[in-house]
Amino acid sequence: MQNGILSKPLIAQEYAAEVTAFNETMRGEGFRDIDRYYWYHTVDLPMAPTPGMYDFRQSVDCFDFPVSMSGQRVLDIGSATGFFAFEFERRGAEVVSVELPSLEQLDRFPGQETSSLLRKLQHMIVPHSVDVLEPLTRDYSAQELHYYLLDAPFRLCAKLLGSRVKRHFSSVYDLSAERLGHAGFDFVFLGDILVHTLRPIDALMAAAKLCSGTLMVAQMMPGEPSDPPAMAYMGGSDPAADDICWWLPNENCFHGLLSKLGFARVRTIGTHEGLLRPAGHHFSRRIIRADRARTLA
């Protein structure tokens, strides 16, 4: 440990111990297949917090969400375990959570095989080169990984939290008022979603079309705030490799796109930072808020 920061091996060791303890607790509560779960988010459950790769509990204030969202209809796109969906609900909102129907629907270049996608995802979730994490690795089919990473963890959290969040399965491109059962949302949240799309402008337009109030984007953005609008390609050049992440619009690109989509007030409100576990990589994401009306706070 240096300057109070754990080394990557110690982060992996701490994470493995946390997963083991959590699974033991949950087995005692009757969840017999809990060892098969992967946890994208840390969510506070009545018996213990889930051992998430991303823990936003200490950085949630960076998003400057309203203290009360009572009476608001909120759309959380790319919800995964559901940390933000449950947070919006805790603040009083009526929440719709959206996730992909299948990992096969993750954007990819022609010719890229599902097996490559699964290897990439599972190595990101649990780095196979770290010995202490070896007991946590799984060899899942696409259907199994979708269930144990995106479906079952959300369902378990919703059940234990007594949540009324509505879950829908759809690609971001296919989102519509008819599919979701709502004509307009007061608040739309996009966290680390557009980076996984080959057509980020189409994806942003689909989300914006559903927003009658505020749209928030939180993701990595290259360069400096003063850089001219641009998008950086980050998908690599190997035709056989599935890099999962494709495009990174910079800050001024987002500002221009959201203004073009009819948002009267667009501004960067800050960043949120943390450690991606168990790999121990530091991450930093900028947060952009776009309001349909200039008078909104």
C-alpha cells in the first residue's frame, strides 16, 4: 500500500474475500446458485452489499441527482445490476430499467464470433491471470453469461429491496414509447452505454426522443474540454478481435449533438471516479447534463 492506495494484487485479494463472504451469507439465505453470479454494481442489500465491479455508493453525489424525484418518470438505459435504477426509485421516482435481451445484440463488426465476445467479457469481469481470482472464473455460454451477469443479479436485488422498478429488454436503437409503455420520461440516464455502440449518434437520438426533461450521459471522454468536437475510434484493427468498445465522442461533441437534438441547456457538471474491481484499474468519467428547458436547475 502506498499513500493509502491498495496495490492491484491486494485489491484482487480483497475482492475475492468479499465475494466468498457474500456468497456464504447468501447461501445461508437460501440462494443456492449464488456462486454463479457476477456483480456489475455494488448494491446495498438488507444482509450485505453485493461485491460489484463498480461501486458508486461514495460517488453518487457527483451526479447531482435531485434529492427528491417524487412524481418523476425515469428511464435507466443499460441498467445492468440496477444500482442507478434503485437509487432513482429510492429518491421517489417511477423507474423503467432497460437492458439488452441477449449478449448477441452487443454491437460488433461482421465476422466476429460470439466466442471472442465471451472471452473478452469474462476476462474483463475476472482477469484470468490473477491466481487468487481463479476460483471465481466461469466458462459460460452467451445465454448463461447474460443471465448471471445482467438478469439474475437485478432480479435478486429487486426482490430483496422490494423494488417496483419495471424491467424491459431492448437494444438502445429499438427503444420507443410503444415498447416501453410511456410517451416521455422526465429523466433519462445513459452510463457507459454509447461507448459500446457502433452507431452512437443513432443511440443518442433514440434516447433523446424519449426524454421530455433531463438527459444525463456519464462516460469516458477523450481530450480536453476545450478540444473541438470529435469522436475517437477505439475498436482496434484486428478483424477477428471483438473490442466491445468502439467510439468515444469528446465533451464538445456531446455538447453539440445534444444541442442539435433540441436540449436548450447542455453543460458538463463534473466527473466521477473510482476503481474497477477486481482488476484495480482507476476510472474517471465525465458527466454531462442536458435539459429541454433553460429554466431547469
